Amino acid sequence: MILIGGLIGFFIIIISFKTIKNKLSKKDMLCNISIVFEAGKVDLNAIIDTGNFLKEPLTGKPVIIVEKDVLKTVIPANILENLEDIINGNKNINNMYMSKIRLIPFSALGTESGLLLGIKPENFYINYQGKILENKNIIVGIYNKKISRNNKYNALVGLDIINKL
């Protein structure tokens, strides 16, 4: 009986995974986002990262991860060029941005633990499957490398943000 039950359970799980995989396409995993800072707005392509549960530790606000290079038009160069020094406390920054800066601890595959510099934007918009959500309670985590090898997207958005649509 246990063996038969195990086999039936195994086949149900395999069929369920195949059904879910067929319903999720790469198109369903992409969305457009706009991030508004005092210096302007940047429009980006993002991928929905099912493993991104990153939150800012003090407020619990969700963190989206954005490539450093795409933020050059909206964040001062002295911040973007000195990410490590700011994280380590070795660099002073403009008072206007001091209240917006956050340090976000994270862990990921290949990195046991680390700190990510985050900035609170003025506003955030996400366009996913024709629905648009505005959210002022987002933190933008600045990532120092490329997110996508083929440059199809340059930001990661967590599922918790999509679930609010």
C-alpha cells in the first residue's frame, strides 16, 4: 500500500510540475518598471525573480535589484563609483542622499553574506501583463555587475511586488 501510494504521489507531482512549467513562459517572467528619483526617471526591463525575497531590514520594504550602469542618469556619479567605500563607511555622501541610503544584508548562491547599497526612490511603477502598480515603498538595491548576459533585462523584481497587482 505504501509503495502504491508513493508511486501515485510521484506521478501526481510530475504531472503538476509539467502543467505549471507549460503555463509559465519567459514572456510571463518579464515586466517593465519605471523608477523615479529627484534627478529624473529611468525605464527598465525586469525579470520576476522567484527567489528574490530581499527586504530592507528596518522597514521590511521589498528590494528590487538594479544594475549600477543603468542608474547613471538619475543617481550622482560619486555614489555609483564608490559603492564599496560607502558600504564600508569610508566615503561621505551628499546630505540630500544620506536619508535615502540603506544598507541591505543579503545572501545568495556563491556569496555566503554581503551588503548591498540601496536607495529609496521617489516612486516606482511596474507594468506587468497590462496592469500598472504604483508603489512608493520600494528600495532600489544597486548591483555592481550585469544581471543578464544578453541584456534583455537589467533589474530583478520579487514575487511579493507582483502579488500586489
